[in-house]
Amino acid sequence: MDRGDVKELPVLQWFPGHMKKARCIIEENLKLVDVVVELLDARIPMSSANPMLKEIIAGKPRVIALNKSDLADPAMTKKWLECFHQQGLQAVAIDSVKGTGIKTLIKLSEELARPRTEKLVEKGAKARSARCMILGIPNVGKSSLINRLAGAVKAKTADKPGVTRAKQWIRIGSNVELLDTPGILWPKFEDRMVGLKLAFVGSINDEIYDLEQVSLLLLELLQRSYPERLAERFKLAEMPETGQELLDSIGRKRGCLLKGGIIDREKVWRIVMSEFRSGKLGKVTLDEPEKI
């Protein structure tokens, strides 16, 4: 991907009122929980990690959960798990829709919470369940995970990034209680590539960026890292050299044509973004642990 093209993207200032309110809710209620589950998108573990969380949770035991692992490159997910373990962090790959890795996540949360719950009992308090808080940026799958953990539709899901809700406690069996909190983004994306990758997966509202430009940059990135996935999905005999040529080739293959044989590029880039986000372009990871 041409970093020059990325430099043309805006440095986003993203901290509307509801995001500020969300941070206040988290900070006010953090003292009520024993452990924090940080939910990341397995396709972009580094870009979906909110740098504000380290400051907010300040020493609270933490579990990293790589969600949407069914959409990510398995080999890269394995590398990311090893990377977190080398940093002394507990981490697990999960799929909140199918339930993969959920039992491990619960077990890790209970283990990390135990020192605090046992200390409370030693001081004379009544034994209680481990209390957890799940934190993550918008659209990372937090509501789906909570619904899976609770075994019922407890948390309202929202496809639109930035939608937040008031807190709610949810009991998970007899051993764990979850405090649901809104998703928050950080105030400013200093690295345009981070903002771009968040736009790729839909964590930033599509109205913020020029989606045609975003789709071209996504295709260029996939051309470099996963050309075989593109060739297979769009039945391409040869891989075009540029993102624009690739976009046009896809348009012809999919019959996205206007009068006179002109390619309907808007229709094509919408197809590209939709199929990438839904996993139809294959298992893809856009962040590399070596780049940390």
C-alpha cells in the first residue's frame, strides 16, 4: 500500500459526547470488578486495541480476547497469542457467534479474579462470584459475546459504530457476573493506518471516510498480502497491478455495468467492503505482531 495515499486521509478527531460519557461510566464502575476482558478484533489486534485502556484500567488484571477469529488468518492469530503471552498477558482466540474459546475465556477470567475474591473472604466478606468488565471499541462484537456468555439475548446489538448504552449487570452461570459497558474509541488517531484499518472492519462510521478511497486502499493491501484470496473470490486469471485496475476487473466479473459498458464503481466498492467484512474474501489478518 502506498503510504502517500494513506497520508491523504484525515487525522480523525473522534470523541463525541457519548464517547466521553462512556469513559466516565467505565472509570466510575471499574472499582466494582475484579478483572477486565479486553475484546480485540482478531483481524486487527493492534489497531483495535484502545491505548486509553491501559491508563483507564491501571493495574487491573486483564484478559485479551481475540474475537472474530473465524475471520482472521489462523497462522497470524497463533502468532498474536504468542506475542501477548510473551508480554505476560493472558490471551485467547474466540468466536462469539459460534462459541469457540468461550469456556477458556471464562476459566481465565475466574482464575485472574480469584486472588481478589479470596482476599475479600479472608477479610470477613461473604464469598461472591468473580466480577468482570468487557471493554472494547465499537463493533468489535462485544454485545454478541455477552449474549453468548449469558445464553440469551441480553445485550442489544447495534451495527452502527458509536452506539452506546447504559451499564447493566449480567449473571453468567453461578461463578461470574459481567458488567456490560459501552464501547469507546480514543480521541484522535495519530496513525492514519490505524484509522484506516478500523474503517476496513467497520469500527468507524462509514460516513467519516471516503469509502471509495478506503476500498481502493483495502484492495491494494490485499493484493500485497493475500492475492490468492482475491483471485479465488473474484475468479481472476491475472492479478491487476493497481487497486483501481483491480476494482474495475471485479466490476466486469460481477457485471456491475452502467449504460455504454461503464463500470459502476460505487456498486463495486460496496461489494468489496461488504464481502471483506463478512469474511467472504477469506481469513485475513491485517496487523502483524512483528510490527509492534
